Amino acid sequence: MDRPRRFVVEADGGSRGNPGPAGYGAVVIDPDTGETLAEAAEYIGVATNNVAEYKGLVAGLRAVGALLADGPVGTGVRVHVRMDSKLVVEQMSGRWKIKHPDMKPLAAEAAGVLPGADVTYEWIPRERNKHADRLANEAMDAGRRGAQWEPSASTAALDTPRSSVAAALPPTQGPPGDAAAGAARARAALKRTGAEPEPLPGTELSGASGTAPPPAAAVSAPAPPASDPVTPQVGWGAAPDLGAPATLVLLRHGETALTPQKRFSGSGGTDPELSAAGREQAARAAAAFAVRGTVQEIVSSPLRRCRETAGAVADRLGLEVRIEDGLRETDFGAWEGLTFGEVKERYAADLDAWLASPDAAPTGGGESFAEVARRVAVARDALVTRYAGRTVLVVTHVTPIKTLVRLALGAPPEALFRMELSAASVSAVAYYADGNASVRLLNDTSHLR
């Protein structure tokens, strides 16, 4: 029997701005010889990283289709796709749901190029995807010049030599996903204890959320030998099977003159500075983070009270502060500077509507909770992508922090009214590579005592 024709597709996409000027690259490789069979790249204008990644996948699969049309008729095809986009790999493998409306037609287009049974997917680190990455960057460079990528001008293949990528093809036995490093390590550990469970068809030992308990067999297994010590998780650590999460440590700004009076103070008001008490709170938070030593990046709302709080921590840690406009507080419209009681007295009907529906905006053209949730989610996605595997201090306000916690929990909008967030309090949410989130901390003020 003739052996199926085999191809490896490596694809990548990028956006300089996310969204911003974007392009993709894809290469088709002979897995036996390492020969480059086809290359594709294109500047696609302004788009997000995820859109560019999917466009690269589609281009790579279509390049395989063109090779099949020109080649001999065989008994079958095996196409192994390798990408450094965890999102695309997991969605196309069917393990993650496709929630974003912009991704659904792209995923459907990719799924329709070749029969699904012929295509397998594997996530690889970016450093192992240099050929496609170089093609994507060549396409974006061409777009910056007002041109399109030309194959004759490409040096991607020359810059990324390879001898053979036969090992890239997955094993013929075992359930889907066995090649994932985390699951392989877990199974190896269980083998050492003699307690390896029999996996259910189509399941992964590591679970789907990064926080699920281990199988019963693993719980009852004896401890690993002394030669393989277990390192306890410390602080905002990583889940072994999913790699280090992007951890957002959420610091509410310190007090302003309006905070003790419980007045509405959003992005549509006077942009007050920290009070003396607020500056002291920021200094205490900075000292606590210096002792803990886990913060690697700092991002802040553009409002003054947050920039001052972030600056205090940044000065202590020797870090820069990056401003993220999507983290600003709600615009409370005509309610800015008023207490809850004053709003109830002057705008009772509008307040009742606001409390009853996330789509209702404050009087005078302020933002609804639904509008705030949309922009906060966009900012969150950008941060999680930009700081994958890192711990980021996010200095922001009551509504954005509550919104991030609510979204992580999958709680309804009314949950916003059931959380307490003190000035300069710390909360934390970890975002794993499988798309799930874990709330680690809420409203911690121990550093202020």
C-alpha cells in the first residue's frame, strides 16, 4: 500500500499594534527531507494578531491544496500544522470553544480547506517557528513601504535552515494531545509512582481549566522518590500542565479627597490627585511589592490617581509604567462628584434604571456597565497576550477591577454590587493558556495595616 503524502505546515501572523499593521507567513515543508515546498506571505492591512494567525493558517493549508492538485494521486494525505498561537491550535483541534465572532468565519474557512481527518495541530514555541515568523515580518515590512511581499525578495528560508522535520509529525498511537509537554510530564510522573490512570477517550490528564483537581488515582499515589523532589508553589505561581499564566495583580489606586466621602469619581470628572492618605497607601503598597518581589511589569489607567499610585510602586521596584486607556474608570456623567444619596435625590429614575440594568447609563451621557465591560475585556485580552507567563501589576479603579473579577468568575453583572474594594487594595486573577481564569485574591489590605 502506498504511504500517504505527508506535509508539515508552519504558519504565523503578527500585528504591530494589535490591532495594527498586520501580516502573515506560512511555509509547507517536506517532513522527510526538510525541503521547503511552498511559501506564502501577505500584508493584510490593519488587523489583530489572532486574525493574522488564522490568515496564515489558511494560506498554509491552501498551499498544501495547490501542491496536491499539481502532484500525483496517492492513497491519502497527512498534514501536520505547527504554530506558536495556542489559541488557533486549541480552537482548530476542537479543545477550545471559539467565542469571538471575528474568529468563527476564519476557523470555518481553515476547516474547509482540507478534510479535518487529514490535519493535525501542534503548538510550538516561537523560537521554533522562525521561518513563518520571518515571512510574516517580511510581509509587514513590505506593507510599511506600501507594497506587497514578493517571493523573490524573501530570505526567510535562508535564515532558517533545517535538515529534517520528520520528528514534527505526531505519533500514530495515543489520544489527541498526548504530545503536549505538560500532559507528557504528568503521565511520566504518574508512571514513576505506578499510579498512571487509564485516560478516557478524547480527554487530557491535565484537565481543561488549569485549576481542576487531579484524578483520584493521582491523589492516592505515593510520594515521588527523593531523587525527584517536589517544589511547592510559591506566590502567584504557575500551573505545571499549562505553563506560567499571565497574572494580573490588580491594585486599586490610593485615596483621593473624594474617596472617604464616597462620591462618584470616574473618568468624566475632575481627575483628582492622591490625598496625603492616598500617598501613604501607595507607599505601603510599594513596600509590600518590593518584599514580595514577583511583579515584572506595571500598567496603569491614564487617570492621575492611578498614575501616582503606579509611580510610587515603579520607583520602588525600578520599573517603567505603561498606560492602558481601557483601564480608566467609568464615566459617571452628571453624577460625577455627587454622593449616592445626592444622585438618588436628583436623578432617582435614572439611578433605579442603572441599578437594574447593565445597559443603562448614568444621567448625562455617561457609560453603562456593559460598555465598560467591553472595553475592559479588550484591555484584558491585550494584556494577557502581551504579558503571557508574566506577573503584571495593573493599577486601576473599582469598576475595572470588579469587572475583571466578575468576568473571570463568569458571574452576572449584578455581582458588581456584591464586591467590596477598599482604596489601595490588592486582588489578583491568573489567565491560563487554555483560555480559563482563576481568581487568586480579592480586596487584600493586609499591607496597609
